[in-house]
Amino acid sequence: MTIKPREKFDNDDDPVESMLKRAGCLDLHYKVQECIATTKDWRKCQDEVNDFKECITKHKQEEFNKSKR
């Protein structure tokens, strides 16, 4: 099963998907979703969850560093 971005009907971007795309973490988000859909158990997806968490944390730190300049 492959999780794909939801279809856009009104050309409205999902704000969460837009933020994750800007952060460079959207593919990791889909991997988490796909793992959970496949295994039916989020506890079996800790590698994917941790990779996603690291990506978000890195993005937040980069944004923080930019705001300090």
C-alpha cells in the first residue's frame, strides 16, 4: 500500500502538507503513514517516526538560527 498526497479539488493546499513540504519532511511523513497503514501498529514504526522527528527538529533549529540573525 502506498500513501499518496490527497487530491486537490479546489487548488487549496493542505497547510500541514505545505509546511512539511517546505521543511523537507513530507516524504518522511508519508513513510510514517504508510508504515502505520501496513502494520496497523504505530509501535512497529519507530524507525520511521524517529526519522520524521529528526527532520522536523532539524528544520525547527534551522528556522530558529535564521531568526537570531
